[in-house]
Amino acid sequence: MLKNVKRILLILTLLLSFQTYSHAQDVTVRHYIVAFDQAVPMYKGMFLRTSLRSTIEQILRDSGLSSSDYLTCMSYSIDMSEPSMDRYAVVWTDAAGEKVSWRKVDPATNYLADMGDWVTMVTPSHSFRGENFDSSIKRDMASLQSMAKQYAIKAAKYQGSRPADYDEDIPMASADETILLMVTDEQVNGTADYSKEWPMVRDAAVTNTPAMARLESAAFDFMQTFNTKFVFDRYQFRSNGRPVSQVDLSGAYKVVAYKLRPVVKPSIHSVTDMPGVMPFKRVRGGYNLALDVNAVDDAFSIRSLSFTIGDDEDAKSYVALGSNFHESIPTEQIKDGTAVNVQMDLYYRDGIYNGAVLRASDPLYSQGLNLTQTVRIDEDAKVFGVLPLRDAFWWWYPTDAFKAVIVWDAILLFVLACIVVWLFHRWFIAVNRYVPSNDVIKLTKI
């Protein structure tokens, strides 16, 4: 009885998971990253006002923040006296000591106010400075605006612990779209080219030039690597009923929106071992499709597989989480020549952010992550290689057509052998029976 209850609970859990995922497929999950530029002291008063907090909350609502999305908040700047790129972009810590990273919030509430004191969160000064920071000494800060977006994405990488039994191929947090909101004056030091802005900051009179120079090689390597993997597109959201890509705040500060876009455009066959022909297997009542698809490129892992069988109003879709797909398709749903559309969503394990998802429904990736095949069914389930095995006579081995046919072959051979023996017996009796003629047999009356 207990085993049956456990079995029922397991089935219900799987059904609920499927429904949740089906619903999630219809919703675009976004990761909103809000990055505050800390390097402009003349606007500090505006920056610390709680009215800015309400403004940011409203901008996020206008940009479409929902309860299914994620939120990360951070500040960025570099201490020119003790420069460190590890302390350049710093994720906020709330009143409970938790990082404001990949946080789910209720957009209908004052969620930023609920996290803790605004001034404490928005100015994590100790995080930008070195261990020898002396608050009595005035420090000059630089925004390094030409590097800010890239390092903000790096800082937004999920840093939580991974359970021991969690699949290594599945990221702990991921989003269909990543939206970066920069709260900044967008002022650069001379040029927006990081290879030219860096020397200007490095050689400034207030900069610890030797320390800055030691960081240059690693910082430039990171920027070059990042720019081969991602680009930033200006992102439009609605504000006061009209589409905008930035909102001006008091003074020179503004909120500028960008969308992170992976440069790579993979195809199903280039990054996975998806077979060229779908291995449909005849079973009683239809066909079974069993796939265990694996990524052959370490930069990707499979989030989901979906198959649409048929290309008319009777088409039916099947969805599976992960890389394993096992489904039975009724006989009436599939026949030789039926079209099968395959869609695959991928996790992009880029090594920097590891939070991007490439969706087959996204026009940027749809060409590579959709493919259509034509079903070719070789009807080999035939008794004596001639008679198709119909479901009405498929009484054994429901998932193995070959064995079912072998049994029928054996039965029919046995029946045929019995008939042959019987006919031979009848023939033998007929041939060997002695029937004398009247000329031979004479009756004499005594």
C-alpha cells in the first residue's frame, strides 16, 4: 500500500513539474541588474535620497518586472589610491546580510525599501576600498565607464552554493533575457574605448599608477574575452506610456537600459549529438521515441527538448526538461512522411555570467535551434516478413515488435507443422489402407 502511495505521489509531482514548465515556456523570465555609478561626488546628495529608490522601483515596474523575474542590485567604482578590479562592481547586501543577487521580488510592493536602509545599501563604500581604508582621508574614485557594463555582468554571476545532488549541467539561476539598468552620468574619461580610457585613469595625478598598471593585463584580457561572447543592445521599455531606453534623473544622472546578447549562434547538430534521423520504434498502440541527447560543446547544456508531430491542426507537441526524451506516440498521430519539428533551448555556460538561456523561440537563435525532419518508418514488424503485425493481434511483448513477431512466427509455424503432419497422416492412411476387390473376395454358402 505504501509503495502505491509513493508511486502516485511521484506521478503527481512529475505532472505538476510538466505543467509548471509548460507555463514557464509561455513567460519570458528576465534578470534585471541595476548598477549604480558611485564615482560622481557632486551628485551624491541626489544619489542618497530615498526618492531615487521609489523612482528605480517605478522604472523597474514600467520595464516589465514581474514576480517570475530576478533582480540584482550593485554599485561600481574604483578607488584610484588602492585600485582593485575585484572590488570594482559590488553587489549590495540587505539588512539581513544577504546579497541582493538573483532575488525574486513582488513588484507591487516597495521591495527595495523592504531590503533595508537605502543609504547603507546604495553606498557600500567599504567594499570599494582596500583593507587600509581610512575614512578621514579623501579618496578619488573613477567609474571606468567603458568597462562598467562588462564588469557588472561579471559581478552578477550567481554565487550561491550548489547542492551535492544538483546536476552540474544545469545552472543554479538563469534567465531568458538579461536587462542591465545603469544609473550613471555616462561620463567617460576622454573616450568610450576602454583601451584609451584606462591609461587616462592610470596616469592621473591622484592614481596609484604602479598598482593600476599591475591590473592592466588581466583587465584587458577579461574585456577582450567578454566582448567575443557578448554585446549590449539598447533596450526599450515603457515609461509614462511611451517607449524609452533611458530616463533622466536629477542633475546629470540617468537610467540607461541595455540588453545583454550572446554573440554565439549555435545549431542543434553543431553543439549536441542529436541523431540525424529520429529513432521511432514501433510498439503496441503506436511508436516510441526515446532520446538521450548530450551536448558535445562544454559551453552549452540542454535546458529542454520539444517535438511537434504533424503540420496541421491535428499536430501535437511534447516537451521534456533536460536532455532525455521518452514518449509514446499513438499510431494515428504518426505515419511515414509525417513532419516532426524539433526545438531545443540551451543554457549558455560562458564562464563569465553563466546565466543566459538561448531559446528556440527567440528570432536571434531560432534558425539554429529549430529543425524539421520527415518521419521514415520501415515497417519491419511483419509476420514471416509479409503480414503486418496489427495491434489487435499484438498480445505479448508490447514494447518489442521483433519479439512479438517471433512469437507469432513460432505459433504459425507450429500450426502449419501440425496441419502438415495431419495431412501427411491422412495421406499415409489413405495410401496404406488395403481394400480388396470383389474378384478376390468370394463368399461360399455352406
